[in-house]
Amino acid sequence: MKEREAMVRAAGVGDEVATVGGVIGVIVAEEDENVVSLEVDTDVELRVQRRSIGEIISKAGEVDDGPDETDNED
């Protein structure tokens, strides 16, 4: 339980997160210690309770190791 609390407290502006309800977005603002704003689409923000964060998908500034499209030779 303490690991989850630490993860939730560590989430900050710029982090991509998923809520326990399945909403995925980027934290764009921290109203206070209990509420953050997630940008879930262009010009669409949701206010959520910090405790609803279930997972940090990526931290701000991390490089995405997604598929490398330069390997496609047609």
C-alpha cells in the first residue's frame, strides 16, 4: 500500500498516467495535493483525484521506446 501511495505522490506535470477507471492522459496541472488535471485529448482536460491514478505510463522527459519505423524497407 505504501508503494502505491508513493507512486501517486510522485506523479507530476508532464507524466502520462492511467486512472483506475481506465482514462489515459497527461498531467498538465496540479490544483492541490489531492486534485490534478489530465489532458486526455487536444483541448480536453479532466480534473481527477490524485488517488485515482493507477499507473504512471511514462515520466515526463522519458524517451518512448516504441517501434522504430525506419526499419520498414518496401
